[in-house]
Amino acid sequence: MDLKVEGLNVSYDEKRILKNVSFNVKSGEIVTIIGPNGSGKSTLIKTISRYLKPRSGDIYLNKVNINRIHTKEIARNLAVLPQVKGVSSDVSIEELVSYGRFPHLKFGKRMSRDDREIIDWALEKTGLLQMKDRYVATLSGGERQRAWIAMTLAQKPKMLLLDEPTTFLDICYQMETLEMVKDLNKMLGITVVMVLHDINQAARYSDKMMIINDGELKEYGEPCQIVSKELLKGIFKIDADIYEDKVNGCPYFIPKKNNSAG
């Protein structure tokens, strides 16, 4: 699924959060949004998913303005994993994942055999099929994140929006989550737009990176174009050396010692 954002302006009350943001995401790409805290990253995700209404500008999915697409149709094609997620303590993994089928159910209809097969498919793809009867509250951070991603997969979406999917996870679970997202992207061709804080992780797992700062789109391109000494210094206030990860085919940086500290 293609995404096009044109001249997007978003405000909270009178404060402008996003300022004339425009970009294109091609079908099947992984695009990661990075930037300092409070720069407008999560606001951009919420606006694309129609949780927030822009002051001006347009968003297109496969060349159709999202304002002309029925809410249920958007839910069938666009799955969103927000930062803050809550679920009752007595909900099982299987029940949570089943919520992803709701946009596909006709009014008053129960789940069909096909729906159940899709739920099992989503559980299998995320490695949770043998654990489906466990309560979500009993899961580790990484397992819980996989359960939520399985729920979005059960929607059978063409695009996945992830708002900081690795927040509060230990490094091993961060890598597990991002590896799974990349595998799903490759296997199923799902377009992924996500927010990450870790620039090195963004460079490793993305086809393109987008830099948002003070509500403005500063840079957009392949990781080798984006990760530079100038950008790290100008946007993130970091002095760093840039290296090439030849195994994963991406750049990475190591910060230099801050001589002014102490």
C-alpha cells in the first residue's frame, strides 16, 4: 500500500506540532521516523491513522484521500500499534489477537471458520500458537509485544503503523521485535511506517529514514544518506564517528567522548 502525505499541518489548540510535512512511502517499504523528543513523531503516526485531524493538508492511501475512505475500510487495510496499550488481565493471547478480525465482521455476525484460521495464522507467524491460551498479563515484555503485533496481523493489513514498538523492552526483546517486523515485511509485503528512538536500529531495519525536528521534515532518504556527522551534530547534538556495517549493509555511529562532561 502506497502512502502520500501532502502539506500536513497539525496543531494542539494554538500550538503547531507538524508544519507543512510532505513525503511518499512506496508499497512494501519500511520507513522509520526518528527525531528528538517532542518533535512530532507520534503526532504524525496518529494523524496518518486518522486519530488526529490535521488543520490542513492531505493524506492518500493508494492515491485515495483517507477522508473519502470509510472507517471500517481503513481498519481493514491499516493496522496501528500505539505506544500505550491496555487490556484486561483476564484476556488470553488468542482473544486479544481475535480483536484484529473485528473490522472484517459484518454487523451482528460471529467469527467464521476463515476468521479462526486467520487468527491461528497470525499466532503462528509471531511464534505464539502454542501459547495462545495464556493470559496476556502473564507474558514477558517481548511476548506481549508479539501478541499485539499478532493482533494487527489478524487484520490482514496492507500497512502497519508502529509507534515506538521497542519502548520499555530489554535489548534482546527490541531486536526480536524488529527482526519480526522485518521478516513480516519481507514475507507478506506489508508496508511499515514506525517511530524509533534508536538511530542505529532505524538504520539497520529501514529502507528509508525520516528526520522530524520541531515539527518539520528535515531529511528523508536511505540510511546511508541520512546517518551523517552533520545530522547527528545538528539535530541530536552528538559528536560521533560513522562506520559501515558490512554484514547488514547499513551505517552505524559511535558517539565520541564528551570532554565537557564532569
